[in-house]
Amino acid sequence: MSKITVTTIAGATSGADANKVKIESGDELNVVNGDLTVNTNKLFVDASTDLIGIGTTSPATATGGGIDIHRNGGSSVRIDDTTNSVTGELQVYSAGLNLATVTNHNLVLSTNNSAKMIIDGSGRVTMPSQPCFSATATTTNIPLTTQTTITLSSERFDVGGNLANNTFTAPIGGKYLFTFMFYFSNLDNGHTTLDTHIKTSNKQYQMTWRPSVFMNSDGNFSASGSVIADMDTNDTCYFTTYVSGGAAQTDIHGDSQVSGCLLL
């Protein structure tokens, strides 16, 4: 059966230390000079900073106090509340990286000290680092009977820099949404086939029209489409078109756009 003894601090005869006590049960519980240590420094209360450390005798500094939980080789949680403020803060760490912070009523998930997911007080979620791109699409005089890669230029945005040489390369495996809006100009009504393709490493997604059936003369035509595609890390996606019959005169106008993003 454990024994708990209560003694005054050795040498304390007057002043603040005279009011301090030490409670002992082996190495289970010690209160010395206002600092509380439990079970060989598994729980530590720093009287000077009002910080509580679990698994550490040096809890992370935070204005107004807080809780710092550490475990070697694992994760930790720190909860802070700044002085004279109703705003709380939650920080979650793993291997020294800040993973989650709640501040100003937002929940922020971070890695490498950079916000990767933000949930605001209204429940709206943003992911600033989610792979995503949008670019202008153009091609002039689409050749006959040749699957032609569509030229991508004038990037509006490319989060992560994964779009290059008309091709998107998946930085991580997942389900990706790809879309296109093609404005065909000077479309030859003699074309017996007009195809558009979203081509990924795993599959080709195709849409087909027959201009010679629905066009009485050369003119303009708009086509749009989208797909949710499965992608592995370093898989690629690009856009192509194909025409047959008639003349090689059809263009993809510079007002055309393609886009893509990681969904999950």
C-alpha cells in the first residue's frame, strides 16, 4: 500500500516557502516551491508561467498559461487561452510540426507551419494548398485524322505548380476533377468526326460529334465536359482533339479554358 507523507520544505522557516509543502509517494507526487511534479516528471505544473506539461518539464511558452502534452515519437496537443481575450487556441503537433490551430474562432490545420485547411466559425472549409489549376486552351488549324494535344497557356492559377508542357502531373494519388470549355471557331461543316478527349494515365474520356450532320455551313461551335478521374502519384492528364473529313481549318479559340483540382 502506498504511503503519502506531508512535510514542510527543508530549510523553509519564513516567507513564501514556509507555506509550501511537499507531498510524497515514492516518485508519484511532489510539490516544490509551487511546482507540481507527478510520476517522475510525467505531469509538471510551472508556477511561474501557469503552464502544465504532460511528459515534459519544459512546457511550450504561451501567454496566459496552457497545457503542453508531449510523447516521444508520437503526437501532442497544446491548448492555450491568451490573457484578457475570449479567443481560445488549440494546437496539435506531430513530430514537431504544427498540425492544427484554433484561433479567432477558426480551426486551422497546418503542416510545416503553413495553413493547409481552414474551417471558419460558420463551418466554411478552404484548403489553400489543394492542387488546382486553370489555363487558356488554344490550337490552330487542327490537322485531319490526328489526335492533337491542345496547347495550354496563360495560367490563371496553378496551386502547387503541377501544370507544365500542356500536362498536369498528379502530386498525390486521389480523385481529380477535370473540366474543359472549348470554343471551336471556323469549324468545317464537312467534318464527319469531331472528338474531344481528357487523357489520363489510367483512362481516356471522350466526347464525339458529327458536324456534317448538324451544320449547314462553316461556323462556330462550343463544347464542354468534365470527369472525375482516379489518379496515382505522378499520373498525368492532358487534353486532345481529333477531326476527320473536310479541311484542316478548325481552330480552338483563345477564349477556351481547361481546369482541374484534387477532390479527395
